[in-house]
Amino acid sequence: MDIDLQNNEIMIGRNILFYKIAGLLTVLFLLLAFLIITSSLKLSEDYHNEITQGLNKDVAKYIVKEVQGLYDGDSIVESKLGDLMHHIMATNPATEVYLLDLEGYVLKHVAMNKEVKAETIDLAPVQEFITKDGNLYIKGDDPKTIGEKKIFSAAPYTHNDKKVGYIYAIVGGNDYDALLSEHKGSYIRKLSVRTMLFALLTAFGVSLFAVYLLTRNFNKITKVFRSFQNGNHDARVTGIKHGEMGLLAKTYNEMANTIQSNINDLQSVDNLRKELITNISHDLRTPIASIRGFIETLMIKKDELTDDKKMRYMEIVLKNSDKLKKLVDDLFELSKLEAKQQPLQHEAIQMAEIIQDLADKYRFIAQKKGVSLNTIYSKDLPLVYADIALIDRALQNIIDNAIEHCNEGDVVTLELAREDSEVKISISDTGSGISPQELPYIFERYRRSSFLTDIKKGSGLGLAIVKRIMELHNITISVNSVLDQGTEFFFRLPINR
């Protein structure tokens, strides 16, 4: 039951975008249909009115010419109203005629059906119509319906060559409006249903189909997203390569590849971290156990041991204490370097002096083991630009490793050489070398190998510190090694400018 419900929710989730867009398009197309039909009717009505007004623009002039003596400026001749009615019926039965004085007051009218409600007519449209001689589309007041506008014809009415009023003729009266309303329904059916609605429905159908195609790809991408979210980190979008959806699919695939790579890296680092903790714990436990054992022996058998044995035991304790201190110091220093808590202090360095100082320092240690320590460099080498303390520490760690992996009769060589705008620093030995399988991993903090795990040779953190120092300087350290023949570590520092 729960699975079916979840599947239904997923299906609804897949289609909700389509439904939303389809609903929006429906509302949009209905609104568009309403606006098109309304505007079309308005434009059609205006067009018809403009034509009608143009055809009837001289109606008022004709009435003025044919019906003389109707108004002398003071009184109206009632007998002339019959003539006015006759001419109206002869001209257009739908025409309504109004006699206006010079201020726009309605004096007399000939209009069928509705009662005349307005007492005055706005003369501004009338005067504009007369000025332009009827060659414009304009509407004036409808005396029968206050606030309404109708097309008209107008002409000045004169008596003894003096303007005494206006003939104002509504050329589309109420009968005309009724007839127009009666046929308007037929117009809507013919225009909108047969033409515009068909076109809108076609466009609507095409739009829905396009939306379906777009949302189908979107739903496919969403399905892959959900699969990735549920733990399937191999889920990728396939088959969508073009357009915005193709770009979205490509972006997701690249993001998923990056996330999966990061997850794999984190898992690998976590496994190596666990391995390091195990190995460091062993390295810490060994000298601690040795120190504890010899101290207990000294305490228990202090009266039985000779002075020589006591001295030898104390030397062993001191040696293990030094080893323990070095391991803790290395861990602390590596943590500081990785946390970037030790900012670089760049300065101009004379590498020949540093190499010579290191050679003097390590020569006694090397001689005790039967190893020769040589230096090769030119005295006119230029200064380099680096952090002298960190570079010195890196070189010490490399030399320590070189001497540790040499036997009696082997040679360690410290060499400097200029290469264009850099100085190459090389530390090589003729010792045991590194196997090809272990060579790529000797700088990794969490990696343990036979090259690094010998208790006598340390925990391997020294080379991890070297690598981090080089990274802080934005330089690369390289290694060449042949098993049982020797190893060379080398890097380059920029010349100080």
C-alpha cells in the first residue's frame, strides 16, 4: 500500500509541471481569444461606422438645402416640420435629425421610438466636423442616450445668410443599433468560431504538444535526480543532448561525476585515515612500551644491575624518547602545514650556503654509518626566492631518508645547478632504492609501505611534510629511483628577481 502511494506521488510529481503549464496556457488562450474577438468586433464596428459616416456626411447639408424657413433664429415654423420629416424618410429612415441653436440646445427633433433626453449637444465635435467638411471619423452626443456617442452629419442652418443654428443628424439611430445587435451574433459565429477560435485552438494544441515534449525530458531528468538522491550514484541522464534540457542534463551528469569522485575520494581518505591511526598507534606504542619496560627494570632491579647496564638501559630509554618526540613533532608540524597555520616568509636565499651547512651537519652522522656525503655546486649561483626555514626542513627530511636507506660504502650527494630562471636542488643516494609499485605513494600521508614502515626508518611523515612544503611554494618535487641502486629527489626554486 505504501509503495503504491509513493509511486502515485512520484507520478503526480512528474506531471505537475505539465499540468501547471497546460493550465496557464488554457487561461492565456481563453484571455487571448476574448481580447481578439472583442477588439475585432470593436474594429469592425468602427470601420463600419466610418464608412457609414463617410457615405452620409452630406445628409445635413441636403436637409438644410431642402428645408428652408424652418427656423429664423427666434421661432420655429411648425408647418415646415412635415417637409423635414418627408426629407428624412426619403433620405434614410434610421436617421434622426435635431435642430440646434447656436449654443447647442435642442430646439426640435425628428426621431423615432425613444424619447429625447438630452437638452444640449456638445458643439465641439459638430464644429470640427463642419470645419473638416465631414472628411474625418468622429462621434458626437446621442440625445436619446446620455453619455453615448454616435456617428453624425452636421451643417450650419442659415436665415438671410446668417447662421442661426445647426442641423445635427444622427445617421445611425436606434433602429440601426437594433439591427446591428441582431446581426452581431451571426458575426461572432462566422468570425470567431470559424476563423479565430479555430486558429487559437490549433495554436493551443501545438503549444500543449511542445510543452509535453519539454516536460517529458524534464520528467526524465527528475527521475534520474530521484534515483541519485536514493543512493544510486551511477544514475546519469542519457538521450537528451540538445537545447536547454540537454544543457541541464550535461550539467547534472558533470555534477554527479564530481560528487561521485568526491565520495570515492572521501571513502579512500577515510580508509587511509583509519590505516594511519592504526600505524601511528603502533609507532607510538612501541617506543612507549620500550621506555616503560626499561624503566620498570631499572626500578625493580636497581640493586642488581651494574652501572654499565643501567647506563645502557638509560641510553635506550633516551633513544626511544627521542624517537617518540620526533614522531609527535612530525605529526604536529604536518597538521600545521595542512591547516595553513604557518604562513610563508619568502626571502632571497643563497642555496650554496644552506647545502654546505647541511652537509657539515650530516657528515658526522653519515660517517658513523660508513656513508660518504658529497656536495656539488658552483659558487656563483644566483639567489633563489623561498621560505628558508621550510626549505631547510624539507632538505633535512630528504637527507634523513637518504642516509637511513644507505648501507656502509654508499654515497649521498647534494647537488645544485642553474637551469634557465631556476636553480635545481638534487639529493641522490646509492642506497636500497624504491620499488616501482611503492614509488607513486611515498609522499602520501596515509600510505604505508616497506620503504617507510621499518621502525628504524621512521613513520613516513617526513616525506609527507616535504610534499606539503613544496605545495605551499607552488613547486613540484620529483623522484627517480631504481630498486637496489639508489634514489634521487629533486625540485627547482625560482631565481630571486
